Amino acid sequence: MATPDHRMLSLPESAGRLLLHSCCAPCCADIMNGLSRSQIDYTLLFYNPNIHPAREYALRKDENKRYADKLRIPFVDLDYDTDNWFARVRGLENEPERGVRCTACFDMRFERSALYAAEHGFPVFTSSLGISRWKDLKQVNGCGQRAAARHPDLVYWTFNWRKGGGSQRMVDTAKLEQFYQQEYCGCVYSLRDTNRQRKEKGLQKIRFGVRYYGQDTEA
């Protein structure tokens, strides 16, 4: 098990409220724990129109809402506007993970998050996307900072959630809570590529809603 996190977090520029964009419960839970322990006033925002199919989207969102309710954290559910997402990534269908398609995807999600923050009086926003080792932290932070720059006095918090054992605590918390375990990044193209790789290894295609952290057998 990972070493407990005893850090006390402080928002940049002594801001009073934080909007936390969440990609999923497993990535977000340890961040939420740290913010709650530090008595930071924050709201969780779920805006991920990249997730495909709709059944997978609902699974991920519901797990995130379940944990927010457990911690009594406000949960904002924005639109599942997949048409806009497909329009943003048109022509990038064959780009690799961490490439320009991911940048376009992050830009869209962060621009909407930044707009919500500006409209509802949040001086700072951040995201759980950067905690995953599968993501390029510089890429994620760059997208967040560009989105924040669209609005006067809005800051994107570039805190490195991986440090101090954050990546391991993320997994430990997911097992403890038995979160749904997604097996691909989220979009239809990552699903396609993951299934292609699984086929090359002689593995079956991804099945939705059957794997959960902390369980030895499929639920």
C-alpha cells in the first residue's frame, strides 16, 4: 500500500474556491481526498463528451457521482455533446495517443470547464487528467492554461498530483472503493486501438461494465 498523504494543499494566489474537472472516479478520488482533508472549498465538474459508447459514459459518470456524494461534494454534470466532440477531432482519427487528437480533446473539455468556472465565480480550476501515467502532464497543463487564458483572472492550477505517491494512492483508493475499472482512455478511437492490440495478443475485446478494482473476478 502507498504511504498516506499528509500534505496540506493550498490553492494558488490564496483563491477561495476551486472547480475540479474530473475525467473519472479512479483518477479523481485521491485528489478529492486531498482537497477535502485540506478543507478547500471545491466543486466537481464532469464534462467528458469524448467517452464512447454512451453505456461506458454512464458507468464512469455514475461512479464519480457516487464518490462525490460520499464526500458530500457538489457535482456538476454537463452535456454529453458528442456531436461537438466528433467535429473537433475530425481528421485526427488515426492520430496516436498523446498526439494532436488528445490535445484537441483536452482543449474542448477544458474550454468548457473554464467557461463554467468564469460564469460561476471560480477563480481557479484544475483537472484530474494529469494524475494518470498514461497522460502527458505537460500536454494536459498546456491545454488547461490556454483555456484559463480566455477569461480574465482565471487560473489553471498545474499542481502535480502524481508526486508524493499520488499515482499509487490513486490505485489504492480505487481498489478500496471498488470503482469500475475502465480499460481504455475513453474515446471511440482509443477503444478501436485497444481492441486491435488485444486481438494481436490473442485477448478478447473489451466488455463494458464487468471489471472493478479490488475484485479478483469479473462482476
